[in-house]
Amino acid sequence: MIAELLALVPVQRAGFGLLLGAVALPPVGVLIVGLDIYPVRFAIMHVALLGSAIGLLTGTDPLLWALVLCALAGGGLAPFATTSAGLSGAMGLLMSLAIAVALLVLSISGVNANGAFELLWGSILSTRPADLVVLGVLAVVIPALFWWRRRDLSLLLHDRELAACSGVRTGPLTAALLVVIAVSIAGAIKLTGALLVDALTLLPALAARRIGRGLTGMVVASIGIGLVVAVAGLLLALALDQPPGPVLVLLAGVIALLAQLLPMRRT
């Protein structure tokens, strides 16, 4: 049964997309955990919904609009990272405005809103070659960024003031990281849906925090956990004839909970 399903092209694309996502997205979760910006996921999800609505209105690719708007939103949030209020207020404002404008665009245009709200639930079996290209680029760029700037990232995620005193240009680096996080979430929501994107971002990172030693160890551990979740989750979903998204989240959640039983390794 599973072998027959794996022979189908949509299932093969879904599996390949999950493997690429398992390499690209868990390191993004490490950034979210390290920067302590958990709410950014929800803000970017709303922006991606707005991009999808604009794509439906203009008859263009919703994913392209989602990527562009999320990149702009990530860059726009960067100046607030250095303020005393932090990013929380800015993310809340962005989230509210994005969903309001998205609903207004859908109402004015009169288009079917189902396509836009499919981003909330995901549609992994409808993964297109263009989606795989986006995930492939992310799977190369994000690990390369961690390797290239690993010292600066380690300092920034540990202590912003220490990083600045050590010569790290924290402002531009934070802006670049927020753009990377935003684009990665936008590129991932087709796989698991916006509501379940944590399966390949946050949950592997939370588990890796208990396992890995230092930033490099956390990134490697998160990718390993992501690959296990992607492969085992897809096979389990096919065997149970259930949607992959919830299965992936539950599997990643169990691994994250089990990892909490382990003593945290010190850097």
C-alpha cells in the first residue's frame, strides 16, 4: 500500500519537499528560539495570507506575493528589535493589519477565498516544482549562512550587547535574520500549513536545545530531528491515511517532549 503511494508523483514531490524543508527550516527555529521572538511566526503567517489574497486578486502566483511581502515585513520589523519595547508590539500591529487588509482585499475582489485560506491548512500533496525550487534555495542558503557567520550568530543569540562590543554589526545582521525567518516561514506553509508550520521550525529547535552543544551542535541536531520527523511523519501519515500536517506536528511534539526529559547541555 505505502509502496504504491510512494510511486505517485505528488507523493514523491511531497516527500522531496519535506526533506528540503527538514534541512532549511529547523535552523530557522534555532534563530526564533535564540532571539526569543516566538510570536513572529503568527505575524508572518498573516502576512503570507495577505500575499495569497493579492495573488488571487491579480491572477498571479500567491506564493510569490507571500514571499515578497514576508521579506518586506521581516525587514520592516528589524528597526524595532533595538527599541526598549522590542518586537512584540510591532508584531502584534503587523498581524492585525495584515489580516484586516487580507480580508478586505478578498471582500472587494469577490474572488473565492478558499485558495487564500488553504495556506492555513497546507496542501502538501499539491506541492509544485516552483515550491521545491524555493525550498531548495532555502536548504542551501540557510545552512550556509549559519556556517559563514557562525561566530557572529553565536554572539548575537547569546547576548546582543556583547556581540556589539565584539564588533558584530548587530543591526544589519538582525535585519537579515528577520528577513530569512520571514521568507522561510512563507516558503514552508505550503508543506504543513501556516497553523502547523512549527512541525519543521520551532519543535525540532526546542528539542535540539536540549541535545546540541553550542550553536553548531544545535543546528546539526535540529536538522537531524527535522529529517526524522519528515520521513517518519510522511510514512506514518500514508500508513494511517491521515493528513501529513497534523501527524508531523504530533511526532515533532512527542520528540520535543521527550527531549525535555534530558538535562540541558551547556555551551
